[in-house]
Amino acid sequence: MKNSRLIPEDKIVERLQYENPWWVTKEIPSLYKEMSKRLYFDLFYPFVQETDIRRAVVLMGPRRVGKTVMMFHTIEQLIEDGINPQRIFFVGIDNPIYVQLSLQDILDLCLQSLQLSDLKGCYIFFDEIQYLKDWERHLKVLVDAYPETKFVVSGSAAAALKWHSTESGAGRFTDFMLPPLTFQEFIHLKNKNHLIKKGHIQYGKMEIPYCLPLNLDELNTEFLQYLNFGGYPEVVLSEKIQKDMGRYVKNDIVDKVLLRDLPSLYGIKDVQELNRFFTYIAYNTGNEFSYEAMSKESGIQKDTLKKYLEYLEAAFLIKVLNKVDINAKRMKRVTSFKVYLTNPSLRTALFSPIKGTDDEMGNMVETAILSQWMHRENLDLTYARWKDGEVDLVLVDDKKFKPVWGVEIKWSNRYFEKPQELASLIQFCKSNDFMSSLVTSIDKLGTKEIDDLMLTFLPASVYAYNIGDNTLKMKTTSF
């Protein structure tokens, strides 16, 4: 076996046995057993079960959203479903012990360790695959060579993952994006499902099934907790981490991506500049930017800025929202755009927790609502701005190039009392022949009619919860 002499073979086998305790115990480590499954597990597991399709599953997502835990829960489920534990291999590619080995070398050592003659019916999990150079080429070779074996890989420095898996793995990889926790999952993880009941809301002339609060004050208290601490499962479940959010999230999520993952993937020379730029964006999440102003304020050249934005978006730290006009037509030249963090608790980690009365609440609520849509990759979400108006969130039908809906995201009850002040939204709806639209509030729920337009008002917390709920049901364009 090439190069393995640098680390004795028996040491590598020891490591493999340590990483795969179920070969002997027939169960996953108790640490993972005790953790709640994410609600996304039920969407993910069927992809792993698809053994008749020759495809590897690529589990992508930001750091610390629970990808490794999801893999262990998948292994647990496979064992429960009757798969032989000795036909399930887990390998953490980020461990330096494997650095001189190819994926094939590692698989050979697994077989040797278990005295197996082939990989038929095996489930192979490679965690943190991005640490292997040209991983997608190696993985494609394995998928082709072992048609009766299921490969599942995860990776968080997803810039490389995203682009490479689409180009090199065409027809061989199924991408599955695990976003930061949705508000619905946050409520679920905290065992607070009793705050929600099934009900209906009026939207235009229709009654739509909707999850409604049994206690809105308590739901709003949880929503504020979610804005500050809600993106990452470990943070949600640990008050100790919440008290030291800066150190935990910043060290583990931000610094590792900015100082290690992105520089190594893209050869970024000025790491401090990238760090400064991200901090500047994080503080201003939800604001509109232009390359001109950004360059002026940050002192970074426009071409470099464009690259940084691309990298940060590919690493799932930010989401760039492009602008359309009042009829959802795209601008010929992209001069301005909005930038959002992929979850609001990243801002808390870098600065400090916010209170419901702070000025930043508006932008944080917008950030949270946008992050609920993160799993719907096939949605063309934009914002509309024209000479004398703006609408916060617009879904565009990318085949017809027409808006499907527009939503105004507010952290205020003012517009429930004075809907006529929503001049931009009213103008947008008239321009596109919409009879109804949605506006968020702090705690007002109901409908108002103005100029033949039916506006549905929903508390932002309730709207956020339902986007997550609907995403899991995969009603792609519904409210």
C-alpha cells in the first residue's frame, strides 16, 4: 500500500476501529444516541436508502449544523433497519492519520480489519471530505467501481464542494443541503411544540392551513432566543455556550472558515482583510450594498470584493439577494444588492445579543426569515426596488420572469393600524395584479383590506415557523 509506511498500518486500523465502535458493540456511541434528530433527518434518510441508484449522497452545510451527528443517526437507523453493523464504515477524513492514503486504501484497510472479502451491500461514510484533494474525482471512481455500495460524504468548506460536485460528479452525486436550524426545529429541539396548534389563516379569498401560536408572547420570547442563539444545535442546548457565544461560534465556525478553509481552498493571501470584510457584512446584515460604497468603506478593491462575496456565499456564511424592479425584471447591471448572514445568531456571536426593542431588530428578523428559506435552492428569491419604493422579499417565477408573491417584513405593529402607509407594497401589488399580500408584525394577526388589496398580517415568529414547516413538507412556493 503506497506511502502508508509513514504511519504504521496497525495504527490506522486502530483508528478505524475506534471510529466504528458498532463493528463490535452493534450501536453508535451514547453521545450521539442521546442527541435529538434534526427534523431534516426524515428528508435525508431516504437518499441513503436509495441503493438501486448508483449515486453518492453529498451532505453539505455550514460548520456546526449537525452533519456528523446526522451521519451517526443515519448509521443508527441503518442498524435498526437490519443492516449488518460490520457493513457500515465511517471515516473522518480530516484526521491527519489518513493524510497519505487514498479513499481506496482506507477501504482496503477496513476490509482487512473486518476480514471481509468485498464491499457488496456496504454503506460508506466519509466525513469532512473536502480535506481530500480532488475528492470528487476519487469519489466518482469509487461510485463507478462499486455499484452495490452506497457512499455518503459530508463537507462544510462547501465552496469547493458545491462547485465541484455539480461539475465533476454530474449524474453520480446527489447534493443534500443541511441549513442552520430553522425556527421550527429550534422549537422542536427545545421540546416547546406545545406552543403551536394547527389552524387556518385567511390569505386573499382563501383559507390556508397554518400553524398558529397557542401562546404568542411565549413564542415571541423563543423567537428572540432563536435570533440570538438559534442557528446551531449545540448552542441551543447549552446555556454555558450561550454565555460564551463569541468564543464558541467565532472560534469554531467563523475563524475556521475564514482563517483556514477559504484560504486553503482559494489561496487567499490577506486573511485579515477577509476577516475584516466579513465582520463589516455581519454587522450590516440585511442592508443594501453597492460595490462602489463597499469598496470605499472597506478599502478593498472591487474585483477582490466580488471574489470574497462569492467565497463567503459558497461557504454558507452569507446569502446575496439580487434586486429586481417593480415588475420583477432584473437589472442589466448588478450595481446594488442585499447581503444577509445565513443565520442571525452569527451576528450575536460576533457582537452581542440583541433585545426586542433594539434598532437592529428589523434587520435581524429579515435575516431570520430569509434563513428559513435556505433549504429551497430552486427558489429565485429577490427584493424589489424602484425609484420610489421597495418590497423586502419577492419570489420570481424563473420561467415566466414574473413575480409570484411579495412579502413586507416588519418588526412593528404600526402597519396593522395604518396599512395605507405600506405604499410601496400596495404599488407593487397593483403593478402585478396581485389581490393579496403578506406583512409581518410583532404580534398582530388578521387581515386588512385597502384599495381592493387584501393584506394578511402575521407575527414574524409565526411566519418564520411556517416557512420551516412548509419546507419540510416541500410545498415549494407556498407561504
